[in-house]
Amino acid sequence: MNILMISCTFPYPPTGGTQVRTFNLLKYLSKRHSITLVTQRESTVTDAEIAGLENCVDRLVIFERPPEPSTGIFQKIQRLGSFLQQGTPPSVLSHHSKEMQAWIDNVVQAGKYDVITCEHSVNEIYVRPDYQKQLRTVVDIHSSVYGSCLNQLATGTSENRLRDQINLPLLRRYEQNYCSKFSSIVVTTQEDKLQLPTFNADSKITVIPNGVDLVAFSYRNADPGGHRLIFIGAMDILANIDAVSFFSQEVLPKIQENYPDTTFEIVGANPVPEVLALTKQPGVIVTGRVPAMVEYLHKSTVCIVPMRTGFGIKNKTLEAMAAGVPIVASDRGLEGLAVDGDGTPLTALRANSPAEYVTAITQLFDHPQLRAELSFNGRALIEAEFTWDIAGLHYEQVCCG
């Protein structure tokens, strides 16, 4: 098949959630199909990175990313008015390129492709409703924007509560409208699948979780012991910023009362000033982007995934499990995973309040056998259910219809 994949996010190197999923799915599909990737280039994308991505697809088509919108109050009011009238969020419109749209329109009308996929819902804007008459249309949502906004309001983690209260019904309408354009919808967890049928009962929805590169995230050779905590992920994402801020301020000091040498390493690209400021607290280390995430995981005693918002399965959780690092995580951090309960091997410890985190981390610090159990069970779960070959096969089946 000839497959056209759309990703406004440049997916190489695959260092963030959206990039990792897009890159690994296109890499799998390219084994048996002709892949054209149309994407956008930010100023930080290098020629070497373009060359690396070109080696993974049959054709790479790149457009310049539109400039970031103004942050002035008048412009924000204008964007809200446009959202009310047109039904498309400003975050989606900001990625829209007229040149890229014209190119996609031309190749679809020319009948050059059998399938068009949108890698993340932000790319849905490029798929017109009448495309379904000419080819198969697939959207890989990653996570519901309506569900994420609803969750942020419910948990008190919203950056701007008034704005999100206004946006919530608009996002519901938006998802309801765009889902109707697609032959098939892909989500990463059962929770998102249950959310979306309320919008469009006729949509065919398939759950395809994320995967892990088992070579890149190899199983560690030994338990390092000690009191070294780690969080991994891009540090310019609201959900991650909230997670590390919450843990650093409300949990870590309580852990350090009994284990004063405890460190909390925040490992991931693009740390914002709010994250960098956390290094003023004893034991907090912010690394920024690192050459190999797995090396930092292997040296850590426990991986913390204290997410309080953000829907969808978490790459950070899967990668830490693959590396054999014991996990303490919230319900959000463990979304889409069976890790405890009757008949389920204990694979991670669950915590949602500061007291629960203290209890769980203390258990792991004090009991090497429990760390070994979670390490073994975590790797076994990833090998059985969460590889990119498994995810790629299922995605191929959706694309083929």
C-alpha cells in the first residue's frame, strides 16, 4: 500500500511521546508499505536529523512550521472568538500551513495514496470530510483533548481554570465533529475508547497501546540499591511539570526525613524555568536532554510517575519497566496497564497521595526482594504486550482495513 502519514511534529530523533509513537509506527509500516511522511520543520531541526528521517521513509516532505501566535491579550481574545465560530482550537490552527494543506489536497485528488493517517489529533485539520470517498482515513489520537481538559479541571491542575472552563464544551464539540471524518480512530487506552463513543457512536475505534524498543531500553544487569529516584519525560509539557513540582514539594521532603541522602533526578529535554527552579530544593537534579535515557534509568533505585493529569498510556512508565526499574506511579501514570489486583502479578506500586508515595517508596527502599519482583514482572509485561512490533502489527491491520 501507499500510505501518507501526516505529523506536524518532526518525529526524529524520537525523544518525546508524540515523536516516539509516530516514529516507531512509521518504521514498522515501512517494512511492507511505501511511506510518505509530510511534516514540519522547526528551527531546531538539523540537516543531520532530516537525513536520518529520510532513511526511514520512501519520501519525506517538509514544510516550515508556522510562526508561534502572539501572546497578547487582544490576540488571545481573537483566537477564542475564532474557536467559538469555527470550532477548531487555537492549538490546532497554530500548526496549520496553507502550503502543506494545498500539497495534501493535490496528492489526494491525484489518487496517489491508499491510506492517509494523522499521527496525533492535532493533524486532523489537514483531512477534509470528502477524503473518505477517495481513500481510507485514520486518526491516531494519542489522547483525548476533551478528556485531558476535563481531568485538569477535576484535579485542580489546570494552568488557567477560567479558560479551560470556557474551552471544555468547545473541545467536546470539536472532537465530536472531527471524529466523523475518519474511517478508523486509534486510541492508546481503553479509557479513551470509552470516552470517544459518546461523541460518535458510528466510529470504529481501536485501542493500540504504545510500545518500547527493547534494545534501546535494555534490562539492567543489577539493582544499584541506594535511594536514587528518577522521573523521565519532556520537561516543557504541562502534565510533566505538574508531576515533578508536586513530587518535589509535597513528597520528597517527607522521604528525606528518613532517608536524607535521597536524590530526585528529573531527566528530559527542554526543562522550563519552573522545573529548573526545583534544583533549589535539596536532592533535586535537573539534567535536560541526555544522550541515553536508559543509562540514567539503570542507575536509579525507583522510577516515580506521579502524574495527576494527562490521558493516554505513558511511554515513561513502559520504558522504565522495560529497563527493569521498580515503579511507583499514580492511577494516571499507570493508565492502560494491569499491574495489580486479583490474579495479576504485582508489577508496580500505586500511589496518589503524598502519604501513599512515602509508604510505597519506603517499602522499595527497604526491601530488595520487592524491588526484584517488580523489576522482573515489569520487563515480562513489556515483552509480552508492549513492544513496537505488536503495536505496529495492529496499526497495520487498521490501515489495511
